[in-house]
Amino acid sequence: MVQALAWSPDSLWLLMQKAWWFLVVLGILVAFHELGHFLAARWVGVKVLKFSLGFGPKLFGRQMGETEYLLSAIPLGGYVKLFGEEETEAVTAEDRRRSFAHQGLWGKVLIVAAGPGFNFILAYLIFAAWLSTGYTLPVPSFKDIAADIEAVAADSPAAKAGLMVGDRIKKINGRDIATRVELLDAAAKGKGAPLTLEILRDGRTETLTITPIPAPGQPAADEENAYYLGIEEIPPVVNEVVPGKPAAAAGFKEGDRVLSIEGTPIHTWTQMTGLVKESPGKTLHVDILREGRRISLTVTPSAETATVNGQSVTVGKIGIAGPDRSLMKSSSPVAAIYDGLQATWKWTELTVVGLYKMVVGDISSKNIGGPLTIAKISGEAAAQGPSNVVFLIALLSINLGVLNLLPIPILDGGHLLFFLIEGILRKPLGERQREVAQQVGLVLLVGVMVFAFWNDLERIFFSH
């Protein structure tokens, strides 16, 4: 059903906030990408004529040395204009020395590859800095987030529905999904309504119906209830205690296993966090198992703001992390230098695998998002704190780096493909061949952008 637009002052303010954070996030990504091209060109000796954030008409510009720095009207990218991109531009010997087209093959490769390369460097710097503080960093593999069932709790909604370990959920209520998070979100948004699942089991497609049940505990009046499915395999074991948080003050230690909260037996991490989230400012009596001994602790969750289904709600948090296999933690700031590389590689691998699965049809193309989706998640990340925005920038930077390396003419990867052909043939492609390739690449790129924008509109106006 198409949702009506209610342009209240609050709606306009929220829209302005999301637009602002969209510009901040995209501006950082584009600036770092173009900085890579700019610095590589200067290092090789190519003259840089323009450095622009944005496309289209110039809003502001200033000439500094031989380069004009611009802020342009369309904030969906940027560009670095190099002298001598066409061979005919260079006339004198000095022109040829400073011309891009007259550089050696490796010089041109370096300049083009430096853009996406700097996107990976930005992500690495963020990850390494994050890990150097001692905090955990989520670094999942595709298996960690895929909509595959790895555990089914006895007598749970999943067990009663007939779900089995190894099942892959393909659709919920006729809508394609790719991750377990989408399944949990559907359970929350459905508020306990039965969900029709289309699953893949042993090469066959089957249809099942699962009815989520409320998680233990009662939510406050302004909070969303959590729902339980019984597909979680993570035990309620404390893997990290954040200094200065309620859990640290209460005496929690790494390795503690939560047995019960206020007399309610605890079996999974989600069950435990559900009770904590529902109890901001309320004193909880927690029984834990530590080195074979049962110990009773008292903790009062702090009240923090979180975004649930697009709504800001108050939830309780005590400052612990669980034994999630997708979490990475560095033992020291020196170790973070190496761990940052590993985190960048794993997130890049996840992005590439996800893109491949989308191309071959394992993941729906409906997951492609455009500027409106970026604006939405940027605003939501900002509402949850500066660290979420920084983490989002790192993830989007990796996505931008991967996408720019695709061998599509007009993207950096397309230019690198031309250079590879040039290296094999020992001569560049003909001008007409390059023109046709660029036109094809432009059509493909515009098509993807239009499709992504349409997906954005569907999410906003046609979502239930």
C-alpha cells in the first residue's frame, strides 16, 4: 500500500537530518576516492586541472597553483580532470611529459587504481583505529549472515514449523531475502503474525509457516516487543566486558555464562539481551556460572536510545559482547595494525561474494540500494552515535572500491581493463573502439542507477 506523505515539521526535520548525513558520508567517500587519483597523478608527474566534489554546474571554485578545486551542484560523486587525457592536447615536449595519455602503462594504471585503492585504505584506517581502542569489530563471513538455518531450538516456533538445520530461507511472505537479519526483522514488524517461508532444502523448494512468539519479559509502553523464533545458536556467554559500563561495575567477567535473569532461565544470547533491552533503569538479579560456581550479581541497565523499525526507542544496555564468531578483537594497538588488514580483507570478500551471488541470482537484485537508501541508513547510523557513522563510512568505502573495480567501461575497472588489453596488444585500443565501449558502459551504469533508485522508491512508498 502506498504510504501517504505527512509533511509535518518533525518529518521535514528528520528529512533534513538524513539529507545532511547523506552529504557528510558521501562527501567523505568521494573526497578520499578522488584524493587517491589526485595524489597518484601528482606523484607520477601528470598535471591536475580540476578536483571536484560533485558533478554538474560549479557552485564554488578556487584556483590554487595549477589545479582548480570545485564544489559542484550534483552531490552524487566527483572527478579529477587530468591534463592530456586525449593525446591531441599535448603539443610541446613539456606538455607530453605532464600529459596523462603520454605516460607509461604502469603510470596510468597507478593513477586509475589509486581511487578505489584509497577507498580500501580509508576502511583499513577506520578498522585499525577501532580495534586499537580494544573494542570488538563485527567482521562476518557470508555464512555468518546468510539466511541458512544452523540451529533449531527444541519446542521453538522454528521446530514446530518444521525448519531443519541446513534449510536456506529464500522468501518471506513472497518477498526475497538474503540474510537472517531480514527474517528477524520480519518477525518484529509482523508483531507475532504467522510468516510464510519459502525454503530451499536438498535442492527442493518447500513452503512452511512459522508463528513467532514474544521474547520473555514485557516491554515498556514506548518500546517494541522482541520476538523469538528459535534459530539462534549463540549461547549467553560473556566474551567482553566494556569498562565503565554497568556490567563492569556489577562484577561481570569474561567467560561468565548467564543462567537466569529475575528467575527466568536463559538459553540464548538473544533471549538474554531481549530482557536487558526491556529493562532500562531497572535493577536486575542475574545468576551466572563462573568456573563451575553459580554466582548472583545485580546490574542496572543504562537507558540508551536506539532505532527500531525507524522509530527512536529507549532500551537497556549493560556493556557486554557475546561469543559471536563474526567479532574481532585486537590484543594490543600493535596487533590492530595487522588485524585491521584482516578485517578489511574479510569485509571486501563479503562484498565480492554478495555481489557475485546477486549476479547469479542467489540474492535478489532488490537488495541494490541507491542514494535514498544511503541517506536512510546514514541518518539511522547518526541517531545511534558517531561510531556507527564511522563504521558505516568504512563499509560504504569498501563497497565503493569494489564497485569501481568492476570491468565496466566508464568506471575505473573499465579503464584498467583497457590498460590490460593495451599491455597484451602492445598498443592502446582504437579511438572508435573506446568510444563504443564508453557508451555501452554509460548505458549500463545509468541503468543500474535507475534500477537502484526505483528500489529506493519501492522501499519508501510501497513497503508494508
